[in-house]
Amino acid sequence: MAVLLHRLGHGAYRHRKLVLGIWLFVLAALITCVGVFGSKLDDRFSVPGTESQRALDSLSKTLPEASGASAQIVFTAPEGHRVTEAPYTAAIARAVAEADRAPQVSEVVDPQSSGAVSGDRTTAIVQIQYPVQTAEVRTSSVDAIQDAARTAETDGLRTSVGGSVFNSKGVHVGPSEIIGVAVALLVLVVTFGSLLAAGMALLPALIGVAVGLAGLLALAPAVSISSTAVTLALMLGLAVGIDYVLFILSRHRQQLARGTDPKESVALAVGTAGSAVVFAGITVIIALAALSVIGIPFLTTMGLGAAGAVLVAVLAAITLVPAVAGFAGSRLAPKPGTRAARRAADAEGATGRTTLGTRWTKWVIAKPLLTVLAVAGILVTLALPVMDLRLALPDNGAAPHASTERKAYDTISEKFGPGFNGPLLVLAETDDGTAATSSQAGAQVAEKLSTLKNVKAVLPPQPTGDPTQSVITVLPASGPDSVRTDQLVRDIREAAPGLRDDTGASVAVTGTTAVNIDVSNRLSDSLLPFVAIVVGLSLLLLMIVFRSLVIPVKAAVGFLLSVGASLGLVVAVFQWGWLADVLGVPHSGPVVSFLPIILIGVLFGLAMDYEVFLVSGMREEWAHTGRARQSVVDGARHSVRVVTAAALIMFTVFAGFFPLDDSLIKPIAFALAVGVAIDAFAVRMTLVPAVLALAGRGAWWLPAWLDRILPDLDVEGSSLQKAALAAPAEAERKEPEPVS
């Protein structure tokens, strides 16, 4: 692989104008496709094969209003008044008429018809139904509903608008992300000591991110892609894109400082550091693509979309970096006497000075057992909250307090009970018969459902376009993300055989709440197998790369500690509410159901990335000197500074998405940011050197029979380095002797 990448680096340097032109052409073509064909996003959560999804698919044909998007207008009377007073009923009636004229609306149910008036008569709800999914509801329709609500405010009523139409729609790019990129640029300037080098590092990364994002959006008309998938692709593309470029460019500048020819230097950098980049990128791509085996469409698109962004970032790093470096030539070399030149010399050990990375490593391995116990103890403590981990998909109850959907949600919970925000739909279906037979069976089912525990109310059966069907709305006494609601769904499904025997109707629980519960349960069941696959993959890959048994086991244990500590902090902040006010978390409750799997997939690749860059230098020193303990110190000298910069950049990019008022993205950004910080600084730069120092020579042992079986990927580019060292001697040997 190193030889192939070396040739690729040579070619990209030599044909730099063509390479840059191809990238810019592809970017322009993709942007044109997005502009011409549009990029409608689909934020539906579905679980093919589950009872709730089958019933929902059936209702989409026989009763589209029940399976489509919904909105609610909540009216609250002034203090001392009731919504049933004549002026307010008239205002509500006008708002209902106006909402009925909104685009795409199929049905508007006023409070008098539905009985949605609170017991104290201070609050009423108007229900609005759409025959289409949330992703297909136009902004103009939502605006019209909000305008209808505002007309009632002129008569003194307080209004708020909620419902599924306010689910996340679109890509989030704002000031916090721009600040994140600016901080990344600052880190690059400090790392390289050169504004030119920092700009050269950022340019390929940004072009790669733009291509990856435009490519994903271009697929939206043909493939169901969610806004969360686009945001995750943007987040990962920025983070790994800048990191991968940093690794290659920093190696290139170190070689330039030694006097290497720019063309050969960039080819060597792509062959050596680029090999590690390709390896790290492949591990991230495999882990993210593996999300598709879980069988949940929206998670599949998230995984494949993010994997595509990482793939583009890798391609940009190994092609655009040598091309851009070709335009800069020798100007990227640190000037003699500058701080950057001294750093390059320090990294090579040429000055004899002790770098910060060397001092840190020496301090860590001075008492390695104590270091291992201290770090492991802290991370295990941070991971303890995971024992209480609960998973669910967020609803409007997790929206910011000031948002209209959160106000509507809280008012409904207070006045009608939390279950009103998450009703269950029970589809009752007879094998054959008339609508009257179906209605009678539905009424019997409704009566029996009302006796179940945690049921607050059961509404009369509603007929559908199929005469054998009726739909019963069950209002739980608990909220949609409550464990009690989850149990109620289980109770109804367990009671289904008995209901069929008694009423002649088969029943299926569906609706948004039931679908979300099924999604969370599917993800919970998939979590441990997914962890096993990822850990097993890490053991195999690192065994191939480092020809060792200790290093893969140590890396896998460190990875599990990183994931556990990160998830523990997520549970403490987002589920228990610790520091929620300080961090601006608007709601404490179950963790986003797909967060653990996303965290595992992403953090796995990043952990392998840092592992390869740190340990490869140590292995190289061990191969040269055979001194186990000293090789840990000398190897860290080469890479600690670069890995520190890479981790800071990645942390900053992920943290830049945390301020977003998005109940899906905020916890993911937090988990990835703290996960990167923990894995890079606590595990890779502290735990790893200590474990290697404890293991001594045994850290690099691999049975001979296993060494023969495993393929040699040459991720470190050893063949290139040997060839580079042998070239001058070979040239001198072949040089003809002067004629005397």
C-alpha cells in the first residue's frame, strides 16, 4: 500500500493543476445537481418488519390522516377566564377556519368535536392532520398554521403550535460551526508556525467536505436521506478531513526541514503518513457502513452518508494535499532558525532538547502501574452511569424551552396529562365482514383496552377506508418516552391473542410513539452484537498492523473505556440532568436511541487513527534499537504534538455543533467531543505508553506461525523508508570511478 500511495503522491504533485481541476469540476457538477433536482430530506423513523410499521403502512393507504404528519394549536385563556366563554370560542372558531384553508391540510378537528378541552376549561387543543409525512409538509403550510394561531392572540388568548411538523428539517450550519473551523485554523497555525501551511491544510479539507456534502445532497431525490444524516456527514467530514490533511502535511514539512526535495518529500509523506490515513479511514468507513446491518433505514443512510464523507476526506488527503503542496513547493519548508524549524528538529531528536511530548511520556511511564490504575479507575468511574442507560427517540419535549413546540408540549402535559403528547394507535382488523361488524369488534376491543394498567383514556373507534378496519386511540397516563408507556405497548401486544379470541379482531399497536419505541428496542438489542463486531475488528486490524498480541488487546480495552466513559457522561448530563442548565440542555430524559451505536462506530475509527500514529513511531524505534522502554519515549516524540493538534481540532469541530438547538444533534456532538478528548488524551497518550512500558519486550511479541499467516499491509511505510535510506548508498556504489 505504501508503494502505491508513494506513486500516487508523485503523480498528484506532477499533475497538480489537473488534480485540482478535477476536484473543482466534480464539486461544481454536484452543486449544479443539487440546485437543479433539489434536495428534499426525509426525517421519518421506520422499522421494517415490526408490528408498528406494518400497521402504519396499512393505515397510510386506508386512513392517511392517521399515519401522516400532525400539528396542534394550543389555546390558553387569560387568567380568571375560560376558553368556553363566547369571545374565545369565536376566536378559536376563526382560527380553525383559517387553519382549514392552509395548504395540504386534510382535516382540522375543533375542541368541541374532539372534547380536547382541559378539566379546568382554561385550555383547548385544535388537532390538524396531514395526509403526507412530515418531510413532505411545505414550510408555507406550517407558516399558515402559525398565522392562524396568531389571529386568536388579538382576542387575548395565548397560543402555541406543536406537533410532528416541527421535527428537525434541514442542515444546521451556523456561527458555532464557523467558529469551530476558525479555532481549527488557529490550532493549525500554532502547530505549523506558518499561516501558509495552515491555509494549505485547511483548503483540501474544506474542498473534500464540500464535495462529500454536495454528493450526499445530490442523492436526496433518489434516496431517503435525513437532515441528521447530512449534519453527521458534515460533522465527521470536517473533523477527519482536517485531521487527515494535518497528518500528511506535518510529515511533509518535517522532511522538508531535513532538506528533502519537495516532490520526493510529499510522495514519501503520502506513502507513510498517507498509509496510516487510509488505514484509519477504512476502519471508520467499515464501522459506519456496518450500521446498515441493523436493518433500520434512517440509520443505514446515516452510516453510509457519514462513511461516504470519510471516504471523500481520505481521497482529498492523498490526492489534493500533494497537488496543493506542489503549488507551494519549497515555500512550505520551515525557515531556518524559526520556531517551526526548531520543532521539526526536536521531533527528529536532532537538537537534543526534550519536547513536551517526551516529558509527558517520561512522566507517565515513571510509575506505569500507578498510571494504569489511576486512568482506568477514573474512566471506569465515569462509565458507571451507563448502568442506568435508557434509550428513546426525542420528541418536542426535548425542544428548547422558548420554542413554540416546547410550549405546546408542556402545556398539553400540564393540562391534559403527559400521555396526550404520545397517543397510541391500535389497529383492530377483522378477517371479513361488514363495517358494522368491524365497528362492533372495535368497540369491544376499546372497552377491554381501557382496563389495562397505565391507560388514562380510550377514544371511540374510528373507521378507515377498509370496512374490516377500525382505529382506536389509547391515551397513556405516562409520557411518550416513559418506561411505563413502553410497558403499556408490551401489555397490549401480550393481550392481542386474548382480544382476538374474545372479539374476533386482531390488533396491532402503531403510531409515532409505538414506532419510536420499536426503533429504540431494535437499537438496544443490536448494541452488544455491534460492540462485539467492532472490538473483534479492532483486534484483527491492529494485530495485522503491529504484529503483536498485547497492542490489539490493550487498544480494544482502551476503546471500551473511552466509549464507556463518554456514554457515562452523556447519561449524567442528558438523562440525569447534571449540569444541564450550565450546558444549555433543555430537557433531561432517555438518551437518543442511536447515539451509542453512532458513538461506537465513529470513536472506533478515530481511536484506531490515533493508535496507529502513536504506536507506529514506537514500533519503529523498537525495530531500530531493541530497547522496549526507551522506544516508547522516543516514538512518542515524533507524534504526540501532531496527535494533540489533531485531537484538539476534532474536539473543536464536534463541540461546534453542541450549541445547536436540535435534540438529535446536540447529544451526538457532546458524546463525540468528550469521546475524542478522553480517547486521545487519557487513553492513547497516557494509558497506552504506561501499558507498553509495563509489558516491555512482550508488547511486541507475536507467535511465528501467526506472523506468517497475517498479511503485511506496511501501514508505516517501512519499505519506502528503507528504499530512501538505501538509495544514496546505491547511487554512490554505482558511480563510476574517476579516470586517473
